[in-house]
Amino acid sequence: MVMIHLIPGDITEQSVDAVVNAANSSLLGGGGVDGAIHRKGGPEILSECRALRASRYGRGLPTGQAVATTAGRLPARWVIHTVGPVWSATEDRSGQLASCYRESLRVARELGARTVAFPAISTGVYGWPIDDGARIALNTVREETEGDEELEEVRFVLFDQRAYDAFTAAL
Ligand code: ADP
């Protein structure tokens, strides 16, 4: 059975097989989680991202998809980059947000990762309300890991008290 844990803290400090990055479609860095991962992980991550832009993802990584690179100097083996949807009050984009969690787990399994750490995708710069983001994250990960024999732990790493409280309530 896959254990789901909520951890207050910084995703760049997690010793896990794979950390998920709340990237943007350029794959070339940004703020929030993305900035922290590139800053601490060093230039090796960015150079693999550039190589992805020059090959498979010439137009960028589409929203809801995921792709892996090295984790550089982070205490993890891989970074799985996924692009969350920007929150919209007029359009339901929750399918795209669920897809980020699902596709990241699919990539993690392909890599043979047993422990995976997620941030609360889209709930920062992309403006997704934290309560709803927490609900979608937990429901999708629960559904997607049911009966999984290989994954051991999925960890949600929550940067502030509000996010931690929202995930606790949703769990
Ligand atoms: P997005 O653009 O997908 O909204 P952000 O990186 O702006 O991504 O924010 C996603 C969530 O991650 C927010 O809840 C934010 O508070 C949180 N966050 C920011 N930095 C970190 C970090 N170093 N570790 C874990 N979570 C973080």
C-alpha cells in the first residue's frame, strides 16, 4: 500500500527518489518551486531542460503533462517537471490539474521511483484556491496509486501553514 504523507517544509530538501516541479511550459525556470529547484539543484537541471526544448518539446511542455530530468545537486534522483493550469474562474481546468498528478506518477513509475514528493501544484503564482487544489491533489493521487505494488510513499510538501491546513482537512 502506498503511504500518503503531508510534510510541512521545502520540497528542495526532500530525500526522495523523485521531486515534482511546478514548472511552466518553457521548462526554463520561474519563481516559486521552480526557482527553488533550479537554484538548489544547480545548472545540470537547466541544461537537461534546454535539451528537452531542443528535441521533444520544441514548443514547450503542454499543461497537464510531465517529463523527468536529473535532480542535479538536490538530495533526490530525479526532478519530474509538470505544468499546472492557471486558475480560471470561468473555465473548469480541474481535469488539467488532476492530469499533472496522474502524469507525474506515470513518469515516476517509468523511472522506477518508489518515493515521490509533490508540491501543491498551481496554488502559488497560478492562483488555484488551496482548498480545491488540495482536494484534487489528494483524490487524484489516491485513485492513481490504488493497488500500486511499486510505489511506497507519496509525500506532499507544504510550504506554509495555510497549505498544510488545507491538505490536512482534505485528507
Ligand atoms: P504554480 O505556478 O504552479 O502556482 P508555485 O511554485 O508558484 O507554482 O506554487 C505552488 C505551491 O508551492 C504554492 O502553494 C507555494 O506556496 C508552494 N511553494 C513555493 N516554494 C516552495 C518550496 N520551496 N517547497 C514547497 N512548496 C513551495
